[in-house]
Amino acid sequence: MDAAEPILPASDQAALGRSPRAPACQFVIFGAGGDLTRRLLMPALYNLRLAGLLDEQFRIIGVDAREMDDNAFRAHLTEAMDFFVTQRRGDAPGKLDQTAWTWMCDRIIYLSGDFGNPDTFTRLNAALPEAGSVIFYCATAARFFETLGAQLHASGLTREEEGYFRRIVVEKPFGHDLTSARALNTALLEVFDESQIYRIDHYLGKETVQNIMALRFSNGIFEPIWKRDNIDHVQITAAETVGVEQRGKFYEGTGAMRDMVPNHIFQLLSMVAMEAPTSFDADAVRSEKAKVIQAIHPLSGRQAVRDVVRGQYRAGRYGADPVPGYRSEPDVDCNSSTETYIAMRLAIDNWRWAGVPFYIRTGKRLARRRTEISIHFKQAPFALFRDTPVEKLTPNILFLHIQPTEGVTLQFSAKVPGPRVRLGGVSMNFNYADYFHEGPSTGYETLLYDCLTGDATLFQRADNVEAGWGVVQPALDAWDSGHIHVHPYAAGSEGPEAADEMLQRDGRGWVPIGR
């Protein structure tokens, strides 16, 4: 999960306010005393209130094992909200809107209880109105998802009545491998209908990710060339400068592959590669995304060794500051083989993309924080420039920047002024901040609003989740058999040399992360 983002400024509230108000709902948060609730859920709900999108009958019920009363819980949240509003990074200090926050606090109650104890759900049922819509948000460790689903069902809380909905929201990870993902989906689908399950991925709350479809399908200049006839290859990068911080215990059992690839990275890939849906209906969009992941050519054991690179950061420097290696981080085994970097070469077996490699990479402690997609178009013929001073043509690349800044850049060649034919590389840049003064958000506002209104477009369906795990499972199996080694790389670098060599075999190279 990303670090906490700033609270929305007033301009964002105005933008959100152009949407219709969400229906009345009881918002139940399991794990209400945790970090996710304080850093992301409550700031996002607060922003939705400022935008006028929460119904007057909206209420929040926090559920967790910690003993405290309503007032203590409200004070706990108020302290967190004060911190985020007054300590906004990269922005002038804000001030908590007391009217909006008082409105929120008046609608917050707390229940203490064990998630495995039926009595907790009996008391929750009593706290809910006899008729009404409810969202159950699992802001908990993944090991509680099945338990929560089973307990909600046993208490009759999953049953929908005419005019009212019951929805469950689960955070990633959606399983640990293909087998566990199938088991989790089976368990949830035994007690909920697929239409009630919202598997949330905060990457899809980012404006540029959502804009990929708008860029492709609303502009006649892009979609006709968005295919193998014109595109040489695609690169998807999600690079972080931070290490595992205080998440060593979690990361040891997860690693970069499980943490990022079947969810975040494949969501980006599917939006770039999907066919145009027949509408913006949730199932139409999700079906096209699922088809792309299902069309990824399965990796054989031999391909998994050749086309997958694992890396682990060692000690290095950021500027003048030394940083420790992964094995020196808290709660990490000094002999750990967990990967903090992963790179893969993938092929999509369909009419649009056959023969176009997709290179993906993600890692920690890299040269720069950068998430982007680069579309590399095929080179123009050089024959025209053979007898000129031009030595090579500038690669034509379309960059979709996702973070830390959001926008689009197109790189191409232009003639350098003068009597002789000389070419220079130039770029056309579109930055969201220059055109839409919306400011940063937590990334959860849109997703929570969609949960409230029943729009599942940006949420993963069971078949999409399982297809993603199916792609990476051969690599996980190869690791278990000791066939894919972990390559070291210095903190602050571009990653392991083996990842560069993987592209060099194809006559290509990565776009530098630290450029």
C-alpha cells in the first residue's frame, strides 16, 4: 500500500460535488482501529462529505478487538484527521472543517469484539437498522476475509432485500497463489453473490489509470495505431525509492511478485491492452480486462527461468545518505531470499498484440519513485536519411505517467533549424495539474463513492483475480524448486543487471527510471 496521500483541497471537493449524492448506507469497518482506517478511509469519507456526496442517513460503525467506547474512537479518529489536514505534504497546511467533521463524528459508533465470535455479529446486527443498505469494509489482514464472510452470512447480514443492498469490500492481497485465490473466491461466493463483492485496488483510484481508457477510446488518433502493426513493445514500471520500512514481517512472506504483479501491474496492463468494451457498464469493462489477462501466454518452467528476473536490494546510497540492504531491515531474515524486485517478459496471444512483448518491472529502493507505462512504436525506415548527418532516429514513445505526477508525454523527432537536415528528439507534455486543478487525493474517494453507488467497474471480478495468479504461478513454482535465483542490486540503482540482459537479448533496453 502507498504511503498516506494529502487531503483533497477545495477544488477537488467541487469536482466530486458534480456527481449525484450516494444513497443512504451504513458503513461498517472491520479493523477500524488500524492504519488503513486512519490514513485512507476516514480522510476519503471526510472528503466525500465535504463534496456533499454522503446522505444524511449515512453512518459509520467501527468494529475491532480493541476495547474502547464511542467517544474514545471518535477522539482517536479526530487526532488522525487533525494530523493529516494540518501536515499535508507539499501543500500549505490545511485546517479541519469542524462542521463537516462534527457531522461525521455524530454518525460514528464503535463496537469491540472478536471477528471469530458470533456474539460480535449479533451485537452488530442489533446496531444496524432492521431495513437498510450496508457496506462491510474489511480493513483487516487477509486471513480474516473468509471468517468475516462466514460470520456475516451466519448472522443473516448478507441477505439483500428489495430496495436495499449488502456489499463486502476486501483489500488485496486476494490470495497468496492461485490455489489460495481460488479458495478465497470460493469461500466468498458461497455467502455472497459476485455482484456484492468489491475487491478493491487503490491503484485504480488514480486519475491517470482511469484516463487510459478515455485516452484510447475517445481519440481517433490513438486507437487505430494501438496494435501490433505499429507498436514494437510496451514497458510497465512501478518503481519505489522506499524500502520495506516497518513491514519486514509482512514482506518476508509476500515479496514483490505477490505484492504487486497479479493486482496492480496486471490492472495497468489490462487497461492498456484491452479491447474496447461495448459500454462503460461494469461487467462489459471487466470482461474485456479479464480476456486480456487470460490471453497472456502461459509461462512454461523453462520460460519462467528465462523471462523472469528476481532481485533484492543491498546497501546503497541516496545522495549523501547511506541506506541499509533488505537483509538488514527490521524483522527480515539475515539470509532471506525474498525478492524486492521483479521483472518479467510477457506475451499476449490475441489478434491485437501477438508478437508484441510486454516488459513489466517493479521494485523497492530504486533510483526514483516512478510509475508509468511506455508505449514504444516501431521505428520509421531510415533510408531517407542515409546521406544526411542524421545518425539515428529518435524513438517514438508515448509515456503514460501515473505517479508521482500524472500526465502524458509523446516523444518524437523534429528537424533542428538550419540549412542541413538534422533531427532532434522533442517531447509534447500534458500534465493534469496544468489543465485540471484538482490537486492530490487519497486515491480512495472515487473507489468508496463507487462502492456506495454500486459501480463495480474499477473492482476486480473473481475470474480476473484467478487469471492473474494463473500467469505468475509457473514462476512461483519455479522458485519453490530453486530454479530462479535472486540477483542483488544496490539501493538507489536501476535494478539488477539480469533485468537489463533480459531486454538486451531482444535487442531492446529499459527506459531509465532515474532519468
